[in-house]
Amino acid sequence: MHRRLIAPGALAASLLLAIPASAASYTPGAPGIGDAYYPAYGNGGYDVSHYDLRLTYQPATDRLEGTATLLATTTQDLSRFDLDFLLDVSEVRVNGVKASFAASGEHELQITPAKPLAKGTSVTVVVRYSGVPSTKSAYGFSTWHRTPDGAVAADEPESAWWWYPSNDHPLDKATYDVSVAVPDGTQAISNGTLQSTSSRLGWTRYNWRSNKPQATYLTTLAVGKFDITTSTSEGGVPVVNAYSKDLGDNDGAARASVERTGELVDWLSGYFGPYPFSSAGGYVPNTTTGYALETQTRVYYSPRQFANGSNTSVVVHELAHQWYGDDVSLKGWKDIWINEGFARYAQWLWSEHEGEGTTQELADYVYASHPADDAFWTVAPGDPGSDNQFDIAVYDRGALAVQALRDEVGDDAFFAILKGWPKEHAYGNASVADFREYAEQVSGTSLAALFDTWLFQPSKPAASAARSVGVASAAAAKGAVVPPKSWKRIAATDTVHSG
């Protein structure tokens, strides 16, 4: 807001000298980044480049104490800004000076610096805090998972609020240093590479580093008693896996699956290009949740994923996300198809590799197994809505769309797209529209009609349309297709993002 001063000449001149011309341009940053599905998530007015988290956690009481240092740059003339956070804050400093702060809404920490911040200013924000994460909730839920010997932070589309203040939206990716002190005999696991450990007075500190941009929801923390294995893939990727020491009957199947991470990273690199991060791996804590999550470099797996035996298919799914979802992250949560459709299709490729059903046979089966009046077809994977963000249609119909694209452009162009996309948008963000534009550029084919049919229309594509791109055989069009051998294991991952 600019105020017009109406006064005699001399007075007007003195007033204009007394009030900086830009003073009125300092405004609060928006309490949301502008996501269509989650308007209150993330924040406006700044961009974070690095998080330094120094934490102490006591498993017995679930008490977390921390100091978070955020390095950011303002993107507007800023009078005030928000962070997404739930724990109790004792002090905030902006560029070394104490700032005032207050809780606001369901999960906002409102910060007012002592002096307003001009656009383009480098800012250091220090937040000192403490609390018991398991006692906190927002919108009626919690993403902090207690275990018998500790806790886990892993969830989507949010989990950071329970353990560190952030700009919680994939549009604002940053690098991380996560340092966690826990009682001796307990381990702390996070993303990236373990830089060092040190012990003092009964406490051990673990220092983890993620040196590539990472979305907030892809940051994870696991504290407990783990058996940790380390190795290097044939392609040279360091692998760190961890298993709770009390997994019981699921222990063997979990290890038989997750210990193949190095092999599967190398295999996926053949389709998606070089692995984009400093390390790979996964961890299986003793949680009661049912899902897995593509936490960057260190995938979270629920023990329930292995209740019926080993399942490399779910490992393939989550590792595929390291390229599709982690390296290239969505611009808005409506773009979830780029994450889930391609991770599901990677499972189809693995099925073909294992001789348990080709991608074509899987596409035929999915098309045939859902009649035209099935609600499955009313969900549009290209913009499913927040209530259906993780609906099975986003996965299976989403993978159908990928198969349709493959048949439309041909294998040469398709596999060039598959490998080129992560390189084109490495460590950045992109939308479904961006993907279509890229696929058209590589293939030289107009794809508007195909994308509309397979991703956006709330109805089953006609049998003729399905056959024209090879998605459905005549038998599939009649619903006369048996499930491929791999289907049971693929379907077992349908709960990867549900409780």
C-alpha cells in the first residue's frame, strides 16, 4: 500500500524525507505458499536454502529439544513471516537479533523481526524449541509415530511440523544437516550420509547430511535400537539400511527385500539415469503404520509391508521415487501423478524383468478389472483432488496413462523421456503440464488428447481408444483377463501411503 501525501511543498518534502519511500511496501509473507490442495501449507515471502537442525531426544519421555537454524533469502519486502511448526518455542532470532513470535492457526509460527527485511536479503533464522511431539496434533491428526524404543517422523504430505520449523512445501527445497543426540545404545537415523558420531556423558550424537535439495516431507528422523548394514552397489552407490531389533517374524522378509536396495538402484538407473543422491537405503522401524514412504535416500518401510513375505516390488516403487518425486519434485500436490504413476510403472517394469507379467499384460488387467461404472474411473490422476490424492486410481490408472504414452510415442522416444525427465528438471520442481510439454518436445508428437483421455476425463476410456494406444487387447476390453503372476505383490503395495 502506498500512501499519497497531500501537503504544501516544503512540508511535503520534509515528510517524504522522514518516511522512506519503500516503508509501505513491507508486508507480511503469506501464511500459505499457494497450493490448491493445501492452502495453509508452506509460506510466502522467503526461500530456504539450508536447514541446520541440532536436536536432543529422550526416547523414554518422547521429549525433543532443538535449535533450528534456517538460511533463507527474502522474496519480497518482508515485515513478518511464518514457519510451519507445532512445538513450544522459547526464542527466535533473525540475523542475530531477537524477534517476536506467536503461534497462529493450526500449525503456524508467526515471526516479526526487529527490523523489516528488504527483498533479496540473506536471512539467518534461529529457533530454539522443545516439547513432546506425540502430544501435538493439527487438523485432528499426528504424523509423529512412537515406537517401543523411540519414534519416527515420516509422513506425506506433511511431517516436519512435529520436529522442526520449516517452509513445509515441496516448492521450497533445501539442503540439510541433522544432528541428533540420543542415549547411548540408541541410534538416530536421517537422510543422506552419516558424517560423524561422538559420545559424551551417556549420550551419542549422530550427524547426518543431505547435500542435494530435499523437500521437507522427504526429511525423516528415526530414533531407536537398530541393526544397521552398510554396503556399496555395483554401480558405486553407498547403501545404508536399518532394521529395528524387535521386528519379530517380519525381520527376515524385511531384510530379504530391503537388502536388495543396491541392486535395484542400479537396475532403475538403466531406465532413469544416474542415481541422483549421495547414498541410498531404507529403514524398517517397529511401527504400527501400514505404509511406506520415499523419504529421500533413506526410504521408510512399515513392517506390515513384509507381513506376507519378501516384496521387492515395494522397494522398487519407493526407489523409483528417488528420481520421480524426490530429484524432480511436484510443483503442487495436484501433480501427484508424476510421482505415483511412474513409481507404479517402475513396478510393472520390474514385473516384466522378473518374468512375472509384462507391462502390457498388467495394463490389460487393470483396464479389464474395472468396469465402466467403477468409481475408479471417476478419479482423474492428473488432478485427483486432495481427498483422492492417494487413491488407487492415481497409481493404477496413472500407470495406465504411462503405458498409453509409451504406445503412442514408441519405445525409443518413451525411454528417452523416462531417462531425460530427471535430468531436465534435476533437483527442481515440475508439473503435469511441464511433463506433457517435455514429452511432446522429445517425441515430436501432440499429446493433448492422450493426456486428457487418460489423466483428466472422469470416465473409462472407450475400448477403441484403449486399443488404439495398445493399452487394452480385445480380451481386456471384454474383461476376460487373468491377473499376471506379479499382481498380488504389486497390489500388496496399494497401502504405501495409507495408514
